[in-house]
Amino acid sequence: MTLNATVSQKSPLPGRGIAERLACAVVQPVLSRVVRRIASRHSSLFARLGPHQSTDFLIDPIELPFALHLRPDPQDLVLRAVPRDAAPRAGATIRGRFMLLLELIDSEEDGDAAFFSRDLEVSGDTEAVVRLRNALDDVDGSIAEETAAMFGRPGRAILSRLRRSYIPS
Amino acid sequence: MSLAELICPAGTPAALRTAVDAGADAVYCGFQDATNARNFPGLNFTPAELAEAVAYAHARGTKVLLALNTYPPAGKVDLWRQAADTGARLGVDAFIVADMGVADYIARTHPGTRLHLSVQAAASSPEAIRYYCAHFGVKRVVLPRILTIPEIRQIRKEIPCEIETFIFGNHGLMVEGRCSLTNYLTGQSTNMDGVCSPASDVEYKRHEDGSMSSQLAGFTIDCFGADEKAGYPTICKGRYTAPHRPEGYYAFEEPISLNLSKLLPELIDAGVHAFKIEGRQRSKSYVRGVVTAFRKAVDDIRAGRPADMADLVALTEGQKQTQGAFETKKWR
Ligand code: SF4
């Protein structure tokens, strides 16, 4: 699959904006918990971000009803779900399938290979993306599993279902 | 020293541990500055991280090689000297050097520490290699990727040091150690600043038709169609138009990676001591996949079995691979 075949540039369906905003509201408490937890357990990753701790990243999982806005500033950490039509002006955007992005965070997939295959698309400040990639790559263990474990058995079950449904292209 | 040592890349401490655990005989890495040719943002080691990495590797019988393989500009040599002093203090097993001044400093200040001659020195003749051995005590040369196996076999007979060859990874070879393409466009030098196509000068643009262009310092390097595989934004792999080629063509070389997995027995037979995997800028996932595959292949060959090699094409640039000049000088 190529990303370009999948990314839709069409105007939203009627009512879609409401659904997206609802989805954002539902996941936001979870995201806030997740990002605080990751930041406290893996504080060393901030050093590799250097000046891009204050960069606004837009992480866009193409099949989800919302994108994620990340500002990895240890003093004022932001990870929030945003409807695409209300996304902030991002310094850098990273776009791909949700499970691919998750596998990249956990270094189960190689970012350069995903870029070569065109499954991963980046735009904006390339240095910011490279720093974020290298910072996450230096994290031992699985951020996805840590996150799933925060939600006990249901969390782990959802993660393993997602992984089963993910077929690398 | 074992035959056919596997020399593996590490851009972060986690990648180093991954390489060690996957069976690397030695791991090479660099500091977070211009002293090495992968001076990329967010990559590489602080001295404290290197100290921990050396301890981790040595506890598992793996060596650590420190890349000091760039060329100090006039008046800035102290950075390289300090890096060498720090590396020696932390107990690295060898320095990979390109510059004669750096080699000379280490040979005098840290006698007894192994020196490996980087591919960046572009030493491809017995005469050049012997010079480095005689004057700086170089123990191993990393050969440029421009030689055939018969040529390597012949060089081996004429030099007093070990040979290391690349077996997998990026294939931007030009005249190694002397490429000024990035310098020409960005003002930053691959050879002195340690970075080719600095990320701060790279921009990707997606177009309405699904194509994507890559730009360096505002110059378009390539434009990939919606279903085309992409490559690194390096000038040597760019596609350019010219009056006689208005459709655009790879003026230097196409996005492709080296993969010599099928030539390993011949390389061992030709007297190659060590095999290098390129890719300090790559992820742990790459390191794990490539090191595991080559560890198994080398072990198979040592045991007299045919090498059962995993398919690594998904990890290659442009998702294409070549045996380059190792197979034939006409590879392009
Ligand atoms: S432009 Fe190509 S040949 Fe030159 S340093 Fe960069 S990767 Fe190497």
C-alpha cells in the first residue's frame, strides 16, 4: 500500500466534524495520562530533542478520525487529539497508518525503510523529525506496551488485536 | 582476533545494546559533534553514554570502535584531540581515523591503542595503505567501495594490516572522503562538519498528484511519483534534468544500497578480516534486522554451511540492492 493512495484530500462528510470532535474529547484524558507517564519514565529522551522540545509536531494517523498534536517540552508537555480541520500550525508533520506509527515509536519498524516505501510521509522541519525519531529510538522497551499496561488487561487485549490486524506493506 | 568480524553501527546507546545483543563482534559509534561522519541531530553519544556503552559491550565480549573520521579544519584540531583523549580514557578498543594529523596525535599520545583507517581516507592502493601503516601504526584499513574482489585479494598480499570491507548499507561512494556536493549547496562540509545533506536544509513537499519532491537548501534533488520508492535526499542520488535528458535522470547514481551477502565466502577467501554494516543513522529495528541476518550468515559460512540469509531488501535505500564494484567495475 502506498500512503498517497490512501490519504484523502476530499472535503469532510456532513456531520463528520462533530464526530471528530467527539472522538477527540473521548481520547484526551487517556492521552494526557499516557504522555505524562512516558515523560516521567523516559526523561532522557528530551536531551536528544535539543532545541526542538518546543516544536509543535502534528502526528497524523491517516485512518483515525483525528490527528495528534505533540509539543515535547518537558516544562509544558502537550499531547492532544485535534480534529484535522482545527489542527494547529505545525513545525513538522508525520503522517502514516496508525499501527505503522506505533511500530516506529517502538522501533519495531525502521523509519527510513517506511520513508523509502512511501508508507511514511514527513513535511515541515526535517531536523525536528530526525531529532524526534532519534530520541524515541533511544528508548528501551516498548512504549506501546507500557501504554497498554496502564489500562490493564483490556489495554493489552486492544494492543494485541491492533498488532494482529497490522500487516506491514 | 576472529576471522570475519562483524562490525556494526550504533547511533544511540539503545542501538549499541541492540547490536551487541544481536551478535556484533564490534560496534562503531561517535560523539555528538563534528568529529565523526554521522553528525546528525539527536544522534550519537555523550562521553557518559559512551562510558556505559563500553562497559555494556565489554561485559559481553564485544569491542567498541570510536569513529573520529572527519577532517579537522585549520585551527579547530582541539575538538578531535579531546575526543581522542576521552575515547582513550573510556577504554575504546580502536579509533577509526581519516586525517593524518588525528592519526599522528593518537599514535603519539595514546600508543598501543589500535588505529583503523576510515573509508573516508580513501586509501585504495597498497602504497597509500602502507604509508599509513608505516607512519601511524594503522592496524586495519576500511577499503573504499570501488574495488573488485580480485583487487582486494591482491592488495591483501601487499599490505601489512587487516582489511575491512563494507557489506551492507548506504552506497554513496563517489570519491570517499573527498565529496563536496553538500558543501556546494549548503555550506556545510561532509568531511569537516560530518554531515551530508544536513536535515536542517532538507525539505519534503507533497504535491496534489501524490508525488513528493525532496529539496536540499532550496534545490530540488528529486521528485518521486505517487507509487515510486524514495531515496535519501543526497545530491549523489538525485535525479536531474539536462538539455539532453529533459525527462530527468540519475546523473551520478540511483538510490540503491550495497548488499554483499552472496559474496561473503569469496570475501573471506580473499583475506578480508572484518565486515562492516553501514547505518549509524538508522533505527534499532534496522540494526537488529541486519546484524541478526549477517551474524547467522557468517556463522553458517564459518561452520561450512551455505549461508541462509534473510531478505533485507525492505531496509535498503530505494528498496534496491547492488553488489557494486565488488562484483564488477561496470556496475553502474
Ligand atoms: S553526496 Fe553522496 S557521495 Fe557525497 S557525501 Fe553525500 S552520500 Fe556521500
